[in-house]
Amino acid sequence: LGSLNAMDAIVLRDNHLTGELPTEFGLLGSLHDLNLRRNKLSGPIPSEFGNLQSIVNIDMGENILNGTIPSEFGSLSSLAALRLDDNQLSGNIPDTIGSSTNPDLNVLLLNT
């Protein structure tokens, strides 16, 4: 999966997928849209997702993700929407999210 360098979008919402998020997604440098909403994905969000420098939309809401939001998300300068609602995330929102490094962020959905 990580060798698909020209991949622009991954939309796998509403598929009842289980298991942990693959760290290889972090290798998809051209990815703009990652939509994994409404599955049964579990485990932590890999810090490697912070390598997605072209990403505009991340929607991983309504899963069973746990752990903290990676601070690396603050370096995603193209990120406009981050939806992580209805998971089992804990901890603080990293100070880097919404900073000057990702000025286009206009949707931040984190409610439970």
C-alpha cells in the first residue's frame, strides 16, 4: 500500500473494517483525502500520519481509535479538516494543531 505514491484519495467509509490503522498510509505523499469514517478500526493513530504533507481532509470519526492525537498533525500545512469524533481518544489536543503551521484548518471535530 505504501508504494502507491500517486494515490490521491482513500475513501473506505462505512465498510465495517477492523484492526489497526496501517502505518504505511504515512508513506502516501500525494494523498489529499483519507476517509475511514464509520468502521471498527481500533488502536492508536500512527505518528507516521504526520508525514502526509499533501493531506487536506482526514476523517476517521466513528471508529474505536484510542490513545492520543499525534502532535505530528500540527505539521500538516495543507490540512483543512480533521474529524476524529466518536472514538476513544484521550489526552490533550496537541498545541501544534491550529497553529501557524496549518493555517487552512477550518474544521476540527473531536466530540465523543
